[in-house]
Amino acid sequence: MTLLIYGAGGLGREVLSALQTCGEHVSGFVIDPGFPVPDMRGLQVRAERLETLWTPAVRLVLAVGDGRARQRAAQSLDAGAEFVMVRHPAAVIGSRVSIDAGAMLIGPCSITTDVSIGSHTLINPGCTIAHDCVLEDFANLGPSCALAGRVTVREGANLGVGVSVAPGVVIGAWSTVGAGAVVIRDVEPGTTVVGVPARLIQRRGDISPAAIKIPRP
């Protein structure tokens, strides 16, 4: 089968490196029409709509940094699309850890036990994820994030470089946590928090916190 990487930026190169380190053969890259075609280490870069390119003989990794863009790409494809889970050999994975299709562990990281990692999540190098954490689909952990036990990162939430999250905290869907923040209380969906301790600076209209309850794990 053909293995293609959707996205030909920095994350695409990191995914390529992780896959090649695992001995996977990558056939090339796909980018949306209208974007400049970069040189990707001699591999073919195809400027085509993903949904017209995909066939049952193609396996995919959605290597774009924005969770919304990954969600749109996944939704554009047939329900039978096969997504590859990327696990760098330096990632240390404990017992009872489930990792769904399309998740990307692109460098050294540590996941202890009883952890659930959703589809098309991005876990960058240096992250540590303790017991009983849940990362839902399309979530992003920037480099060197540290999640204590029982943390829940809801769908599409984006944690910047070096974020630390206290035990039992829930990070709401499609929220943003600024680099270096220390999160000691729940973050509402669709909001942006920064600082030590993290505080609210922005509430976006694309998701209504009033309409979404944040359950405890």
C-alpha cells in the first residue's frame, strides 16, 4: 500500500523522520492546490485535493499542525480511510495505553499507564503524560508539556511549549493554553489562557462554553 503524508511543512518533515526511523516507506506528500510545492528531500509532493486522491490502497498521516485543519481533512474522506499511527522509537509507552489511528508521537516522550490517546492527536518531543490521562481527537501537546495524573485534554485543545497541567484538570475543547503556562484549574472550551498560574485572556465565539459542560474524569 501507498503511504502518504498530508502536509509538507515542518511537521511533515518530523513525521517523515519518525516514520523512516521506524523503517516505514513513505511514498510522498500531499498539499492542497494553490500552495507552493516545496522540495521534500527528493520525495514527490502532489498538489491535489485529498478527497480526490485517496483510494483504499492509500494510507495517510495528517501532518498539519492546526487541529481544525486535521479535522477538516479527516472529515473530507470516506469512512474507510486508513490512517497510520506515528510512534517514534524513542517514545516510552507504559502498560494499558491506547493510541488511536492517526495519532503522532514524533519524538522522545513518556506515557506511563492507563492513558487514552485519541485520533489525530499530536504529541511533540519532551512531553510527559502521567497515569489516567485522556487526550481526545485532534488535541495538540507542544514540546515539553507535562500532564500530571488524571488530566483530560478535550477535542482540539492546543497546549503550547512547556505547559504544565496539575492533577485532575480538564482542558476544554478547542481551547488554547499559552506557552509556559501552569494550569491549576479547569479551562473552559473555546478560551485562551496564559501565565503562571494560567488566567483567561480571550473567549472565542466558535464554541459556546455555556452550552458545553466540562465533566470530571
